[in-house]
Amino acid sequence: MAWFRREQKPLKKSERPGVPSDVFDKCAGCSEILYRERLHQNLGVCPNCGRHMRIQAGRYVEILLDEGSFRERDAHLSSGDPLGFVDLKPYPERLKEAEAKSGRRNAVISGAGEIERRPIHIAIMDFRFVGGSMGSVVGEKIARAARRALSEGTPLIVVSASGGARMQEGIFSLMQMAKTSAVLGRLHEAGLPYVSVLTDPTTGGVTASFAMLGDLNIAEPGALIGFAGPRVIEETIKQELPDGFQRAEFLLEHGMVDRVVDRRSLKKEIAQVLDHMLGPVADRDAQRDAERTVERTAERTAERTAEPGTAQAGAAVAGPARKHAPVQPPSQPEGGPARGAPGAGATGPPVEGRPIPPLGQESPRG
Ligand SMILES: [Zn+2]
């Protein structure tokens, strides 16, 4: 019965008709098959069960900031190999692979942008880059973003996604916790808001430092947030952990985070919080106009009274004070820094004539 035998060879895997692998995704929450484009439009949130998938760091720029407002800073920074660290492979090799995989030179995107017309500084961690681990570059970029926010008088937003400290950099990695915490302390003293957004997962040294230091700590639904992993804790305390332990909702119930916010309303929520802390943007514009008028009036008065005697007297008074005065924060070329905190309880960001003294240095007496 030769006709019964299969004469054609079975199709190879590559020849089988089917859908390309990059068209659909399966939701890990409800097992629904989702059209990837639709999932992308829904900001990586399952339309069926609301599960928040991990998304790329660059996507948060699109989600949180006004279109076209983002200016990236420090993209060129990359890690050294201070310890000559080798585990399964040498650390520099691991970094090269991470660069190829993520298309970035480090695990953070940082820069300036606007949220509903309010200038801010932002840093977003990229989990694809060595598990978003915090090495010296991550710490440095977040500290720089905070310092820029400080000098320009803007709020700071940090979106965290991290497996913790980067062990390949040893103590250089751990000291980033202190460094970032110190500069956030200065931001707090200056009365500038810092909003921390915790995404899935935020663990280890990142949780133990800047991720939990926000004036407001916002978590995405279902995000894993913790210091040590659940297995380590169970082994240590010899107890079974409750359901949902270390998830955003559990932490909200126990007072570890302030809000759990759907990614689709994250931008609106942050804008509202900043309005609440600093006053609405419209007020800020009005205040800036008022400041400009005052400056112009002062300039005109100075021009009118610019006689040799008066100028010298002024210089003599200002002289000794200026000699030791800390460097004035550079003013923004256009738009001007966000100033003024009409909201009750706010200390108010730095204004002219009230420069921020460097750490541990008292303001000099005039
Ligand atoms: Zn789902």
C-alpha cells in the first residue's frame, strides 16, 4: 500500500505558516493572548485583568513627559571595572553584552523634561541593563539629576526598577546609597519635591536608599518591592510569609508606600501632586511674570542711580560677603526656574539672594 505512505517530508519549523513571534503576548496574570500593538497602546497594562507588565525604560519617557520636552543628560557615562571582577565571565564583557541588549551604556536614562508644562528632572532605571543593578554610574546619574533639580529649582522624579546593588563593583556600588541619599537630603532642605515611582521589581540597595526616600512614594500595581527576597526572609525568620507579601498593595496596607497608581493615570497623578506641593503651573507663570517685572524695575532704578559714588559704596558693602559666598545656582536661560511654593508648609525653593550653601558650610555673614 504505497499510496498510503507519506511521501512528502514534514514541513520544517521555519516553513510552517503561522504568526510571527512578535505579534502576540500572553498575559502572565490571566493567560489571555494579547495583540502586542494593543498592549503597547495600553501602556503595557493587560486590558483584561489590569496586570502591569514590565516595560522598557524609554517608554516611561513617553508615558510621563510632555511630548518632545525630554532632553537626555549623561547618556555617555559607563562603568569601569574597579575590582577586576570575574564571575562566570569578566565584568567588562557582561557590560558589553548589556549594552548590546539594551542599546544603552548604563542602567539609567536621565534628563530634563516637562510634566504638564512643569519643568522637572527625571531619572528612569532600565531593568534590562544588568538587572537594573545600582553601580557607580547609576548612583552618579541619579545624584547629578538631583543636583540639577536643586540648581534649577525643579522637582525630581525617579522611576526605579532594580535587582539591587551591583556586586561586581563592590563597595563602589554600596556607597551610591549614601551618595544619593545625601543629595536628596539637600533637595528636601531646599523644599523641592521628590517623587519616587516604584515599578516591578524594586529591591535591594535601591529600596534601601533613594526609592523609599520620596516625599511621595508611588508604586505600580502588583510591583514586587522589598529589600531581601522572600526565600531569604522565610529561612531567617522560620515562618511562612503571608500571600501578596512584598507586593505594592501589601506595602500600601502596611504603610510602606503612599499610593498604588495605575500606570495609565501615573502622569496625571504626578502632575496633581506637584500642583499640590508647588501650586498650579498657571500660578507659577504669574509669579514668574511678577518676578520679571520686579527685576526690570530694579534694573531701571540701578541705571538711574548709576553714579560713581553710589556704585562704589554698593561694591564696598557687597565686597566681603561675595568673597566667601557660595556659587549662585545658574539661572535657566529661558523659562526660568520653577520658583515659589505658595502651598502651606513648603519651605520654598531657592530664590535669588538665598543661595544654597554647600554641605556642612554655614552661610557667610555679610
Ligand atoms: Zn491579563
